[in-house]
Amino acid sequence: MKRRAIFRSPWKDIAQFALLIIVAVWLLSLSTARLGYYWQWYRIPRYLFRVVDGRLVAGELIEGLLFTFKISGVSLVLALALGLATALLRLSDSFMGRILTRLYLEVIRNTPLVVQIYLVYFVIGPILGLGRFASAVMALSLFEGSYISEIFRAGIVSLHKGQWEATYSLGLSRFDTYRDVILPQAIRRILPPLTGEVISLIKNTSLVSLVALSDLALQARVVAADTFLTFEVWFTTAVIYLAITVPLSVAVHALEKRFKVLT
């Protein structure tokens, strides 16, 4: 029974999810038909791609998607660095380092991301001379870095103390211990939850539209306001987000299955 659970295919879950979406769309179609709403899906492709002078040009929604990838990539790199540094400080012998990192985690994890974006953009940004993009990246990195730090810390403390004792007996420094022994093993354990946090980061980028950054969410809002295609635009936007996050979710499931087999 346990072996069957380990090798359970994620495609069954995906098929069930797709069926649920189909049923939801069908029910929505019935309700909109009774309200007299007529779908105009034929107008949506131009906001994805269009042909200009014989060249295929990205539409507003795809441009927003590319910007979402850009801000997600930069924020992810900074969040990983910040999360690792925070985790190492929490596990260090520095009293001040532990206090500061604990304060950072409590403040960031117990306040909404929306509030943090506004504070960084309107308060911290002008003081440091940050623009809209840098302010949004800073807010996302601080927010996601707090959760990533706990993932790193959990992976490190999950290792058996014999690993530390072995490195001490070999005379390795603390830096070499983390680099050559501890972190390689910890990263293997934290990859599934870390990938899940990447999914969360991508979804949270939709909030940067609050500071007028042209991500996918803002572009969808503008297109919906200009065309009155509210349902079509937001359904298309949801499908785009799903096209990004579902493969990552499948990757998380595959990683978890692989690590269960290896352990």
C-alpha cells in the first residue's frame, strides 16, 4: 500500500482538476446565458499575439507575462540569498544575529504583503531612491525570503548530528562544513517545498500592479477596462497563470516521489 502511494501518478490529479474546470466553465456559461451575456472569445487572441508588418508581436497579456517572469526571476534570486543568510544567522552563535533575524521574520510573516508593498514603495523607496520596479522586488524578496529562510533552516536542522560530528573530527571549518557537507544534503530535502514557494512567488507578483507595474494582472485589468471583456480576459489570465504553476506543481510532486523512493 505504501509503495502504491509513492508511485501515484500526478496526471490523475491533473485530469480531475481539468474536469472540475470544465464543469465550472459550463455552469458559468449557463448563468451568463441567462443574464444575456454573449461570449466574445474571438477578440482575445489579439491581446496574446498579433501580426504587425508580417511579424508576430506579443500582445498586452504576453507582455505582462514576460514582465511577470522578469520580476519573479530577480525576486527569486534575492529571496534565496536572503533566506539562506537569515537561516544561517538564526543557527549561528551570534546573539545579535539571532535577535535581528527573529525580528525580521516576525514582522514580515505577520503582516500582509499588500501592506509591505505600499510601505516599501511610499516610505522606504523614496528614502533609498528606489524606483517602482526596485521597490516591488524588494518587497517580494523580503516577503518570500522570510518563508524560504524557514525552509532552509528546517532542512539544515533535519540532518543527523552525526554529520556535524564527522566534519568536526575531520577538522573542517564552519564554512567548509556548510558548503561541502550540510547544504548539499539539506538542499536535496528542501527542493519540494522550495519549488512550492516559487509557485507562491509567481502568484504574489500579481500584487505589484498596485504600484502601477505592467505585470500580467495590470495588463489584464487594463484590457478588461478597455474592451469590457471582463470574463474572457480574466479567464484567459487565469489559464496563463495555470500554464505556469501547474507544471511546477507536477515537478514538486515528482521531486517528492523521487526523494521518498531514495530514502
